[in-house]
Amino acid sequence: MGELSAIPGLAGLWRLTTGDGRITVAVVDGAVDTGHPALAGADITRVQGAGAAADVTGEKKAHGTAVAGVLFGRHDGPVPGVAPGCRGVSVPAFCDRRPRTSQLDLARAVEAAADAGAHVINISGGQLAAAEEAEDVLSRAIRRCVEGNVLVVAAAGNDGCLCDHVPAALPGVLAVGACDDAGRPLPSSNWGRDSSRHGLLAPGHEVPVAAPGGGVTRLSGTSLAAPIVSGVAALLLSLQLHRGARPDPLAVGRVLLETADPCDLGEAEACTRYLTGKLNITKAVKAVTTNPIDAPTGASGQELVVLSSDVPSPLAGHGQPRCDCAPTPVGALATAPTSASPSVSAPSVSAQSMSAQSVFAQPVGHSVGLSAPVDAPALTPVATLAAPAPSPTTAGVTLSADDEGQPAPQRLIYALGTLGYDFGTEARRDTFKQLMPPVEVDGVSVPANPYDPRQMVAYLTENPSEARALIWTLNLDLTPIYAIEAVGGYAPGVYERLVEFLGRQLEAEDSETFVDRVSVPGRQPGRTTRLFSGQVVPTVEVDITRGLYGWSVTSLAHAVVDPCPPPRTSVAAGGGRDNDRDRISEAVADFLARIYYDLRNFGATSRDRALNFAATNAVQARETLSQALGRGMALQNIDVEKSPYARPDSDCWDVKLRFFDPENGRRAKRVYRFTIDVKDVMPVSIGEVRSWPEN
């Protein structure tokens, strides 16, 4: 391809703008070497992601630097970038010291990028998986970007097969495949069913990139095509600003899809690799500068319907490549997507021409690793274009010395999960093993096992000061998401409570004191903690015992049922007080399960903290659940939306529970709403529960 200026239409776009500093592009990748000459003077801010900065010569940092150079390289430097005038945000999510990065960590990085004000998020990495295999936390993070009008651009992958990569395959993401300078798809570029619905091809052959040590090399792959599309989107947003319009990232994403050139290869079978078309910068610029862009669905609304899956995708594509060629042979159709939307024969800038699909993918109930940036091995000049074996490269997360001295702004956290502990190093583990007393097993004294939580609880109960030497973790489905660190004058009380809850997690589930969930209120100071496994997790500082609660679904359900008014069903109707209590308990358990599993989150955003607080204590939702369940209604969904009325200097959110009558579909639904202020580290409920019928 040579220089980026050779991309058709890009030089003309540069004559209009090289970017506006008010437009932000986030690079979720390896860490970026901002000291590279190509990035000298670039406005790039680093925020805390799942990974940490590695050595400059590390493969993942080299990959992140290459991507950043394609985006922000100064035009008088060694590697001119697409949008050097835009602001950059680096969110490290991959690192060499850890072999795999989880979808959970990628979701955390996406949320961090959105919180940093990104208009466009570039992800030149992924996992070889279909959209339905995406974990719910990642699907939810992408959906929140859609609802917040943030454009996510992701590489389609370099496996050379009819296969998808997550997150590129997820609805609402603009997937990008790679083509050569003649517009032909690279043999290594994926053309999966899902990404073909909302993806396009962009140049990705021998792109000049910043290399470790200050040099320049050329690389090929979808990892380089993605930032070219991200940069073009940023320039189009800059044009919107210059014309006095509000930047509309999702609408720009639609324009890029709709103005893409149809396949012109003359072979229908070859066109199956074309996604929906090939990037046409000139048409996209004309569409932005001469035609109004409709606001994308969900871009301006505040409401988050967190249990619904029927929200249209603003980036729903055409399903099959637009092809100016002969009909596809029957044999070729066997590998083409079969659930496509009707194809569109010509580019259009009308949002109404786009087909709709669900923003949410159906999650699976297991954890899978996320590959490295999809073409991370190609960090040397590319000699051939042979398709690599379809096995994803692994990536990693690490913590290095240059994290010190770069604290991120503190964020309030109110997270739910289960407790765990970690040693960090073998030396720390062996220290506990030597200090803990031996145990008797069948009359034989054996050395202590520090991995046995029962032995650890017994030891910490006798030696409470030793609790500070452990790394306490908050886990989601056995995966650590935070390291808990007690600080301040109440630190001993915090550790005492952690030891208590850890012991209560070991009790029988029918015990009155059994704990299967804890809530952790605290602040995230921007530091990270490295666990014994090598995983790096954000640190949460806890300086109060208030809000550090432990409970079980059973105990919380009992707390709700006890004050319930007599339900409308009577003994004469075949029920009874005990039966009614059981029914209400089951309904409460269902309510809690939805929050714990369907809506599990990091507790870092305001809406998530409000949602988690609603599930923390029976006091918060007791009146709502008691009234609705007492009326014989069942919970339909949960909404969280910004409260239109709030106290000065507050952060208030309305939690709305919508109920329906399962026995009478004609009966009006009923909405219950209560408000939570999450301005402080400990959220608080405001006012009374309000209720109204809804058709």
C-alpha cells in the first residue's frame, strides 16, 4: 500500500481536516510507547486498563504502538497517521507477561475507554468465537457504548476462514477486514457470518507503522485496517464539529457502511469475503458534508433497559456483500451467511434503509480466553500473505514499574461478588505455610495448607493482624475483578469483617449465617495488584465498614418476606400463608439472581452502583417487592435511568422494576421506582417508592 496518503480519498480528506482535539479515539490494545518519534507531540493520555505498560520491546506494546502510530502519527514525522489532530486515549488490555486476556478484562477496558470520553474505540484484537459465545459482561459493555453513542471499531481477525472474532462479531460493532492496494481481501482476513453483517474492508497490506526502538516497518493484517477506519471516522466527526454540528459517532459508522463500495471482483464466491463492501472515503465525506445524518437509535436516550434484548443495532449491516457480479453458484452458497438481511444494491445515507438486529448476543456460561491483538505475531516486516493457522495468538496482562507515579483519577466502586484471597508470590505463600500451625488428620500432624480457606480463617481469627499480609480479592464466578485493600483508621475493622465473611462463605447453604454475596464500597485509586497467577487487577481502597455487607439469597428473601402484607390470594383460593411466603421467596430469589448473573458488572459506573445497591439489602427493595408480589404480580424487567430530578451536587439514578400479572395478560403492568444517590462512596436511597400502572 505504501504511504497512507495513497489510500483513495484520504489525501482529499486531509485537506479538509487532520482531526480536532475535541474528538477522542481510544486504543484498547497493548501499551503505547509515546516516546516514539512518530508520536512526538501527540495528545495521548493513558488510563488504567486491564493490562499495564510492558517493556518497549515487548510484542504487545509494539503492537499497541503500531496501532497508535497509524492513528496519531504526526504528518511531519516518520509515520504519518490518519488523524494526528485528534486526542488519543491508551487503554492497555494486552501485555506480554500474561499469556491470555479474558473477555472480562476487555470489557473493563472498553468501559474505561468510554468513561474517558472516547467517541471512537479501536480494538485491534479479539477471540476466535461467534457472537453468541461472547460473555455477557463484554456484550453489555458494547451495548453501553451503543447507548452512549460511542463507535466501537474492531478487527475481524486474521485466521483466513469463514469465522468470526469477538468483539468484531458483536452487534453494534463496526467490524473491519483487510484488503490489498487493489481492493482484494487479504487471504488472512476473516469473513465471518456476524461480522459480514456490519463490517467493511479497508487497506491493511504493508502499512507503515512505528516499530520498537524508534524505527519504522511495514505490517499487514486487520489490526492495521481497523485503525485506518477508526481514524477516518474521527476525521468525519471532526468535520461535523467544524460544520457546527454535534458529533454523532454511530451515525458516522452507518455512513461508512452505507457508502462502502460493492464487490467488483467479478466472482460471486470471492465476494463472500468482502463483508458489506470496501471503504470509500470520498463517498463518506460527501455524505457527511452534503446530507443530514439521522441520529442513531438510543444515542440520546438516558434509559438503560438492562434486561431487554430487543434494542435495534445502529450498525446493523446488509448481511451479504453488495456484489456487481454474476449470480452466486449453488456450491458457493454453502459457506455464505444464511441469516442475512436483504442486501442493498447501492450506497445510501438513510438510516431507515438499515436492517435492525439485537444489540445483545446470547452469553454462554463459561469463561474463555481472549486472544492477543489478532495479528500480533506479524511485528516484523511481512514477506508473504499466507493465511496463518486458525489458532488465536495469546495475549497478556502485566504490571510494570512505569505504572508507578501515574495514578488515574479515583473512581467510586460499589461492587458485588464473592471473597477470595491470594498470596502474590511464592515467598508470601511459604511464609503463611510456616507460620500457620499444623493440623491433625486421622491423628497424624501434617503441615498447614494455606490454600485451605478453613485453615486460613482459623489462623486469621487467632492472628487478625496477618489479614493485612494477604491479597483479598472480590470475584465474579471465581474470576478476581478487584484487589481489596483496607486503608485508614478503620482498616482493622475492615479486615476483621473480610475474615468473618470468608468463614461464613464456607458454611452450609441452609445455615442462617451463610454468605454467598458480599458488597464492597470503596475507591479505585488507579493502582493495580499482581496476583500469584500473574493476573493484574485494579485495587479498591476500603476505608469504612459501613456498606461492607454479606448475605445469602435465602436470608435476603426471608428479610423481604417477613414484612410482606397479606397477599391478595387467600386460603379459600387454594393458598395459605406459608405457601404465599414460599411463592414470594422464590420471586425474590429470581430478582436477586437476575442482578447477580444476568446483570453482573464491575460496580464502577454510576448506574451499576445504583443497581448493585438496590440488591445489597432488603431495605432498598423491600417495599417494592412486597407490594408487587403481594398483588400477585411477577417481575418482568429492570430499568436503570438517570433521575430527571436530583438534589444539587448529587448523582441520582432511578431503579425501575416493571411487573406483570402472569395469570391475566390484559391486566395493566405496574412500575415501581425508587431513587438512589451514588454521589458518595456509600450510596443512599432518596424519597419514597413510587408506583403507577402502565399499559
